[in-house]
Amino acid sequence: MSIKTPFKALALGVSLAGGIVAGGLAQAETTLRVVGNFSGNKLHVDEVERPFFEELNARDDLAVVYNTMDAIGVEAADALRNIRSGAFDVMSVQIGMASRDEPFFEGIDLAGVSPDLDAQREAVDAVREAFDARLQERFNAKLMTLWPFGPQMMFCNGDIDDVGDLSGKKVRVFTPSMSRLVEGLGATPVTLQFSEVYLALQRGVADCGVTAPSAGNNGKWPEVTDTFVPLPLSYSVQGHFMNLDTWNRFDESQQQALTEAFERLEEQMWELAYGVNDDAIACNTGQDSCSRHEAYDMALVEIDPASREQVEAITKEEVLPVWAGTCSRQYESCVKVWNETVGDAAGMTITE
């Protein structure tokens, strides 16, 4: 499966905090208690996120205490409450998993809406301002980054020739809309955190697991699955959120410097999404072009246009209406805002 935008080499030698040097940050030292992503996402954590926060910590006026989510036992689903309460100053948030506390946020990445990464990026950019406004209003937090892990595809066990063969299988999911899409395909959704999936696949608790090709490879899912289904269900959009009280402690020039630094962090994460997942697919399925991931020999399912059309039909008939009903009960303007942002970018409309 081809991802059209070419991968740019990650400029890890360039200081991510360069904008902060320019901005000065001349005030007294401020401590940032940071919760990063799951440590199993090695490329994102070890090559991008951890070095970014180490650069910030090197500043005389910032003291960064960085831990990955799993290292300190933080549940991904609790992220919005943790950032609102001020338990942490900055959090890497898996938006779909945390959306039980605010269904509007899941609208940025509803299963089946965006057919490719370019379309997902248009959707993210379209809703960014409305997302930040709602985040500040409901959770006392400031949006710093929005980016995807990449196309969320299925690692499965058993003979699968097309999406019809998923019927009856137990599929690991992690967002409400993904559950509805999987149900529409005749499968049974099983909600699990990433760290729980390997054993679930090994023991037959789940027949398939949904994640990005690179994340699945890093998590060694091909050791316990044999068939790779390259049909993107969603893109696992993530964000870095900063507690608003923390944000407001910085003056205008500091805020500008931090904004520019986090923009560079976001761009690197997008580059990862575009660049590493094609290679991960090649490595998962034993292709000669494999270079950056561990090589396996999973069978690669050929996805025909009819499968994509089936997913889109389920999205329009089952995913969007249920999400809209849930979201509107908490946020009266939900459908209107979605139609004007993500829906407009995707060419879809939810009828109220």
C-alpha cells in the first residue's frame, strides 16, 4: 500500500527548542511535569518525543520531568481528567481513548472518514481551532500538537481474503467509532490498551488487533499473528496538551517560543506517520524493501475498491449517526461544528 508523501529524514540534530532560545524565556525556572506516550512506541518516544523534552529541560529556565505513560501507570483513557486537574503540566493524549470524557474530540478521527493520510491532515487542520477552543473550555488545557500514528490497520490470525472474512472475529479496537465500524463488518470489538494486545493475540482473546503498521511491528505483533490487512480504519490522532494554568504562567514571548517549538515536534510526528509505515508494511510482510523495522513473513491481503466502499457505507450509515447523537447530548453545536470542519474537508455531512 502506497503512502504518497515522501519521507523526509528526521532532523534530530537540529534543536527542537531553538525557538525557545530565540524567544528568551528569561523568567525564573518553571517545572513541567510531562507524561509522554507509551514506551512501546519506540520511534515516537525514543527518536522524537523524549529528545524534544530533553532539549526543553536543558534550558536554564525550564525543568522538565518526563515519564512515559506506562512507566508511571497512567491510563490513556484518564488523560483529559489528569490534565484538567493539573496532576500533570503536559500530556501526550491518545484522543480516541480519552474521548469518553468528550465525544466531540473523537470527531477529529472517526473510523472510516478519511481514506488516506493526506485527507486526515486536511481534517485535522480544519478542526484545529474549534478543538482548541473546546479543550480550553472543558478541560482547562491548551492544544500544543495534533498528529497521527498513521493508518490503523489489522494484524490478524486466520485466512482472510477480504473484509467479509472478518465476520465473527474478535478485533482489538480502542475508540468508540472503531467499535461501531468493526461491528458493521460483522466482527466483535474488544477494547484493549496497546500494552495488553500482544498477549491477547497470543492467547486468542483477540483474533485481530488494530494499530499502525510501525507500532505493531515495534510491539512484535507479527510474532503472534499471520495475516496483515492494509485497510486503514482510522489514524489514531494524538495530541500534546498543556494545562492552561501552566500555559498562562508564561508571558507572550515565551508562549510564542513554546508554540514554535511544539510546531516542530508536531511536524516530526507527521513525518513519521508518512515515512515509516510503508516500510513497516514491507517488513511485516517480508518484502525486500524492508529497511527500518524487524522483518516478518505475514501474508498480505489485497484490498479491493469494494472493501473501501463497504467501509465508507458503514461509516455513513452507522458510525456518524451514533457518534453525532452521543456528541450532541453533551455539546449542542457538535454536529454543526463537525460539518463545517472535518465534514467539509472529508466531503461528508451529518444530517441533524
